[in-house]
Amino acid sequence: MTILSVLFAAFLPFQCHAAPVKDQCVICHATLGDSHQAILKSFSRDIHREVGLSCSSCHGGDSSSDDAGQAMGAEAGFVGAPTRAETPKFCGKCHSDPSAMKKYNPSLSVDQEVKYFTSVHGKKLQAGDSKVAVCTSCHTSHSIRPAKDPSSTVYSKNIPQTCGKCHSDAKLMGSYKLPADQVAKYTGSVHGKALLERGDTAAPVCNTCHGNHGAVPPGVENIGHVCGMCHAHNEEFFKAGPMAKAWEKRKFHICSTCHNHHDIQHPTPALLSSDNGVCRKCHLAGSAQSKAAGAMKAKVDEIEGSYKAAEKSILTAEEKGLDMAEARDLWDSARMSLFQAKTAVHAFRPEKVAEAADPGIEATAKARKSADEAVHEFGQRRVGLGIASLFLTLLALGLYLKVRDLESGQG
Amino acid sequence: MKALYDAGLDWLDERLQVRKAIEWASHKHVPVHQGSFFYYAGGVCLFIFGLQVFTGILLLMYYRVGADSSYESVRYISSKVSYGWLIRSVHSWAANIMVLFIFIHMFSVFLMKAFRKPRELTWMTGCGLLGLTMAFGFSGYLLPWNELAYFATKVGTDIIGQVPLVGHWLLRLVRGGEEVTGATLSRFFGLHVAILPALLSGLIGIHLGFVQIQGMAHVDDAPKTMPFFPNFMLRDAVLWLLVLNVIAILAVFFPWELGKKADALASAPAGIKPEWYFLAQYQFLKVLPARILLIPGELWGIIVLNGAGVLWLFAPFWEAALPESMKDTVVKLVGWGGLAGLAAMTLWGHLS
């Protein structure tokens, strides 16, 4: 068994890398059972191993000595495995040291540890709570991959699952009086679907809004800014509009009051419905504000309807092989108007929505007219072809009969 | 009506001796047999050439050559100009049908052994006409400056670059530089609307002149003949009308697509292929191994294709030198074998 284990260690993939040829840590720990071998196997693909670091780079000790006491002795600087409370500082030995990081990845920031201690996780750890997330909770201990690597636990598509390890644990979250449905809600949200179903890695994920190393829940005062990182115009319209002060006074979350937070759905004009839209949460039916919401909804409905109708007409024409480039250009400009109209809703002024939507409605009308005319002309082409074809056929037949007549005369 | 026709003819005859020309044409005879249909193929080519000149001149009124204007002007022709879509589609479809009829005409002449003495030069001018028509097709294909045309021209001109010794020089000459650019477009335009029409018109004149001087082959040994004028001419006209009808139907039901504008920085669309009449040669070059006897496979391919072309051009001479007993068999083998080979490679290229 020992011989087999030594052979196993000798043929581990990381033996091929640039690490010291004789690493006594590997040779000995490969003989210590499955859990040790699993660590060695995991570490063979770890980014630290790939850049030439070995066990002793983090855990200290003398990796050249085959004497366990000497190799893992205090004199050799052996520190062993850190506790959870020790982990941030343990990793920070290098990750908070610019000169150490320059050797391996100069572009990587060195503020993770500092940020971590500003996070809820870090603060609780400092307060003596060892259940909170530390570096290894998200990055793993020995299978660490760069965030851009799809196999990494912190790759954008894997983040909901990584955060969900704790935040979907109802028992653990219950002890902090926190809900455990965020990941489930996110998965069904417009952002979650974009990331997890369509594979759009530009879609926001947990750390986009909460930060990663400095993870905190965005407060009332800055949630708008968090959403505004991507939805800048919406934030701008909202803050310049009549609602901002009222929202501030009532301590409303500026985006999530209407759109929720983890389960944000694709917004439809129905949100503005004067009967059961989100505005009715505060405004009475028949009030001026409710009517304004209805007017904005009507305008967004109008541009959406004309946009879809124009697309249908263009597709019908394109299916017939007709060139619809100009109509497509108009349709594209209407698409921009549609986005702008939906964004202008956040100004809560119907005239702003109309100002954005009207050019698009005009463009879609032109595009639709152009496509419908082309389809009509296509129909006329067939009629024209039928007439021309009949004429040519009759002419050919006449000529043929003339030849027959001529040849019968010639005998 | 007849009196008016006779008066008109008399008026022309007094000035141009038209009756003499009609008299001369009516003495020319065309053999009548099972394969007589193929005699009409040459006339169809001539008719389509006329159609191409007509539609080409109409397109020229709106087409503006240039990397920034070619695509836009063709789009304008297709979508804005009255009947522009029809003229463009007819021009594109007719070009393809013209090449098809040239192949039919050429192989029927070969298999009917109409290339034999004294018609060697008629055959050779006919081969020249095929070459010029294919050059017409190749140069015209680039003019809309769309994505497919751009990459097809890039691949096609890359092959020219493989010619030993002068390949690179030829490539630069054809492209007007190292790459396919607006300079290539200008060259192809000049070739398509000035140089090739002049050459093709002249060579058609010579080809027809030879046909008139020598008359039709096998007239003397045919069991039956018909006068060229008016019988054959009228039958020719019937076929022209039918071909025009087919082109019109294709143009209306399958309008020639324009696609995306050429973009040198974009990656080539998947499965890009040349026009069908270059597909056999393209497929042949594609399937050759990278190297044969240390020489690039493509170079071997070019040598083989050019060798076959030269043999085809000089068929009347090497065939005449064959023993009498072998002549018919060799013509049948080469003709049908060549046709089957071209068809098989084209089909392979189309399906792969």
C-alpha cells in the first residue's frame, strides 16, 4: 500500500509543474490516506500550484526534509492549517502584500483582507462568530481557480451556488434572522435567467450588487446607486423627478419598492396599470398620479404594439426575399425609442414618456408602411409576371404555329 | 399587310441589298436529326448575351463603384429604383443560365464531333468565349460588394497566387494590392463593363463569322436538313422566348439576395463556396493533399486543371492525330467522362 501511495504521489499531475522536484510534503502525505490524497489531487489544479507555490509556501515547514518532526517543526516555520478565524490573515500574508503579489499577479488588487473586515462577514468574524464566511468558504482551500475560469467557485455563473451554500441554508440563516430564499428568488429573476439560462456573464450576480470581499447589504440610501451602476438613466430620471423626495422622506428603497430586489422580473407596462400596478401601492384609483401612470402605460403600450406590428410586417416581407434594410433601420431606431420611453417612466411625467416614444411610433409606422407596400408590390409582381409570361408563351406559340405552317408549305 | 411588308423590304433592299442577305441566309441549312435540339444552345447564349448587355446598361445607370458605394447603390437599385429588383435579378439569373447554355453548347459540339477540320478555329474561339464568360461571372460576382462576394473573391484570387513564379505578381495585378479592397472592386468593375464586353463582342463576331463561312457541320451527311432562314431562326426565337420566360419566373420567385455588406475584418461565413460553375475546380483543389511529392497539392491541382484546359482547347488537333479506329471512342470517353467528372465534382462541392 505504501509503495502504491508513493507511486501515486510520483505520478500526480503537479509533479510535471515547475515546483521543486522533490517535495517531501507530497511524498509523505500521499501515504496518509484518502483525505490527504484528495487534498493533493485538488491542489494539483490549484492556481497557486500552477504559479510554482507548494504546500510549504502557505503552511510553512521544510519541504525538503523527510523527517516529519523536522519538516513540520516550529524551527522550520511550520504553521499548519489555520482556524477559520485565522484564515483572512493567513491568506493576507501574500494577498495583502503588494511586493509578494507582484511576483505572481501584479494586476490583482491587494485590498481583499482590508475589504473583508469591512464586510458583515468580517465584522462578525472579528466579533468572534466563526460560522461566517471566510476566504476558503467561497474560494475553497486547495482547489482555488482564478475568477475568470469557468471551473472556479467564484466564476460569475457559479457565484449563486457558492453564496447559496450558506445563504440557502435555512437553519444557518435562521440563526441570523435572515431569509434563505435569495438564491431561489435570484434564479427566477430577469438577471438570474440572463446569467443562468442564456449564459450572459454580463448579467449581475450576488457580488455585483453586494460587493465581493466587502460584502454588505446595500442600505436604503445607496440601493439606487447600486442599480444605477447599470441602469444609470433610470437612476438619473428618478432622482430628478418628483418622487425622489417623497421616497427619501418615507425611507423607501428607490428601486426595490416597485421592482423588488432578488426576484426582479422583466418590467412590463402592466407595472403602470392604474388598476393593479405598483403605483396603486400608494396612489388611489382615479387620483391624478394614478391617471398619469395610466397615460404612461398607454404610451409604452402604443410603442410596444407598433414595434411588434412593424417587426411582423418586416419579417413577412423578408420571408419573401424582399430587401427590408431601410425598414430595419427605422425599426432599430424605434427599438431605441422603446428603451428610452421605458426609461423615461422613471421621471413619472407622461410628457417625458411621450417625448421619447413618439419618434419611435412614427418610425415604426414608416417601417410598417414600407414593409406592407413591399409585400403588396410583391403580389403585384406575380400578377405582372403572369401577364408577361402569358404574352411570351402566346408569342412563342404563335411563332411555333408559323413555323409549322411554313414547313407544311415547304413539304 | 403583306404589301406594306414588301414595300418596306423593297425600301431597305434599294439601300442595303437586304434581299441578297436573306437569299444568302436561306441557302444555309441546318441538319435535322435526334440531337438537333442542341443546335439551339449557341443561339440561346447569343440571346442571353444581348439580354445581359441590355440589363447591364440599365444597372450601370445607378451602380456606383467603390467600397463605400457599391453595396449601397445595389441596395438602392433593389429597393428604390422602379423595376430595379427585376433588372438586377434578371441580370444575375441570366448570367448563370448563359454559363449553363455555353456548357451545353460546348459539350454537344464536342460529342457531335463538330470541332473537326475545318472547324478547329471555331472550336478554339468557342473555348475563348467560355473563358471570357467565366471571367465575366467572376468579376460581376464581386460588384455588389457583399460578404459572400468578398470572401469568394478572396478565395478565388488566392488560388491565382499559387501559380508558380508569376503567382504573386498575378495576384497583385488582379487585386490591385495584397488584399481584396476597393482597388480590386474598381479593377473588376473596369473588367466587367469595358474590357470583357469589348473582348467578348469581338470574339462572338469572329466565332459567328467562322460559323457562317464554314456552315453547319454534318450538313452533307444528314438525312434531312432545314433552311437556316426562316425555319431555324423562327424556332430559335421560340426557344429564346421560353428562356426569357424562365428567367422572368426565377427573377420574380427567387429574387437575387444581397446579403450583408463586405467587411474585411469580419470572419468568413461558414461553408463559403464559389458560384456553381467554379465549384468543380474548387472542390478538386480542396480535396488534394497538402503536399504531393514535396510539392504543394494546390500547385499540382493548378497544373492538372490548366493541362486539362489546354488539352480541351487543342482537341481538334490531337483528335485528328489519333488512329481512325480510336477517334470516336476517345471522343465519347473524353466528352462523357469530362461531363460526368465535372457534374460529380460540382455535386460533391455542393454537398460538402
